[in-house]
Amino acid sequence: MAEELSQLTLVARKACFGLPTACPSCLPVYIYLKFAQLPFSLEFNLIHPDSDQIPYVESGTYVAYNNEKGGVIESLKEDGILDMDSEVHSVPEWISTKAVVNSWLADALMYELWVGSDGSSAHKIYYSDLPWPIGKFLYFKQVRMAKQLLGITKENADRREEEIYRRATIAYGALSTRLGDQAYFFDRPTSLDAVFLGHALFTLQAFPETSVLRGKLLEHSNLVQYADKLKLEFVEGGSPSSTPPFHADPSSSFPRRAGTSNWSSKPKSKPKKEKTEEEKKFKRRAKYFLVTQLVAVLVFLSLLGGSDDAEVELEDDDDLNYNE
């Protein structure tokens, strides 16, 4: 049980767009812990933007990674740490509703973040702290991966876009009907509320006014009011922390962290001071990471240099507003 563990630490991607973490995978975990009123510290990882382990939650020797057991929330439930779905997990309507959010709406958000936009939101969240060549390379890599996951090719791009947005429209309509004027989808907060609230807040705040997905969500006033109310209660209700973001490395073995619970979306900066030995060590590791990534970019470009077909493929990709 949660009471048997020391305070949890959520390692996520950085805060921006007025959100405590602007990562669409991290935000639902943050909200889930907030729903449970479970004390936890929030720390940011800025040096591994493409790691599929982020977000992750740890406490002592316990850790729950995003790429294991169906994600952090499912790991917390399965491991007996925190289960807010015990009363609804076998309710057919709850299962189908959550499936729609995790599939149709997740696909629509992925499409708009990486394929159907100019990439500015993704750059700010994932790559703005990296050198331009590395960020651009990782951006193209993620766009290519997103298109593969969504089944998008040059031949079916228009049809897939239409289908993705059609499903999002149906999903929003069904969720609006299910919610009605209730505070939550099923009487009390569950992981469904955490996942959808994370989706809604990200869509409303991280995407520009020209966003197609944002426009479709705004058509349902009760969903927008639901997001605004819960944001005020659970996301903006925490007290600010004076501890700066920690540049965590998910490959390390449970690093110890000094922090306080209930972080706000923008941690305060601390006055400059002489670097400690640990900070110097971290800086050396960060430089090594950047060098290795730069070498990877150069190797990638050199391999493409000898192939006319590869050059044509990249030119075609650039026309599709990639991001990552």
C-alpha cells in the first residue's frame, strides 16, 4: 500500500504552457497522484527527451516506468501502490469509455503533435534544451515513428487524417454525453478522469488556436468546464516549491532526491552558487550525452549522403510539417 512507502517522486518532462508538466504522457500520472491526495515530489528530466521510460515514479527501491506493465498508472495499480479504479474496473461502460480515450483521442493528440502541426509545441516540450542539430534529428525520428504507429503513408495520408479527426469527434461527443453535468465520469475520480483531464488540458493549452483537435474539444462546453474546474482544484491548487528542477537520468539506479511535495507548475529559481562535485559530475555526463548524440547525427547524415532515394524521401518528409 502507498502508506508503506516513503514519499513518491514523479520524474517527468518539464513544465510549460502553464502546465506542471507539458508532456501528454506525464500529465495524467501527475493528475492521478493529485486525485489520490498522495504526497509526492515532482522532478524534471531535460537530457533524455526521447526516453520511453519517462514518466516514472519511484520511492526508495520501488520504481514504475512508463514503458512497463502498460504505463505508470497501471503499474501503481498492479503493484498495490495506488488503485482508484477498484470500484469500476469491471464496469463495461467504464472499460469502453477509457478504451476510447486511450485509443482514438490518444491517436488524435499524437497526430496533431507530431504530424498535423508545425512542430512548435513539440519542440518547446521535448527539444528546446538541446542543441539545434540534435533536436532536429530527434524530431524527425519521432515524426517518422508517429507516422508508423498511426499507419500513415504517402498514399493514405489524407484519408488517415480524416479518419483520425472523425474518431476524435465521435469520442468527444460520447464523453460529453457520458459526463453530462456530473463532476466526474463515474461519480468519483478514477484513472479515466486522470487520462482524459490530462488530454483535455494539454489540447487546450499546448496547441494553438488554429488546432483542429482543440476546436473540436471546444465544441463541448461541459468538457471544457470540467477541465477548467478540475484544473483549478487539482493542478493549480498546490503550493509553490523553492527546489529547482532535477535533471534526472532514468538509466541510473534510484537516485536520491531532495524535494518537497505539491510542486507548482513553475519552480522558483535559486541564486547562483559554487558548483558542487555532484553538479560538476552531472555536467560532464550531459556533455558526453550531447557529443554522442551529435556523432549519431553525423553518422545518420553521412549514410544518407550516398543515396539519392534517401534524399528524395527526406524532402518529401519535410513537406509534411514533421516534429521531433
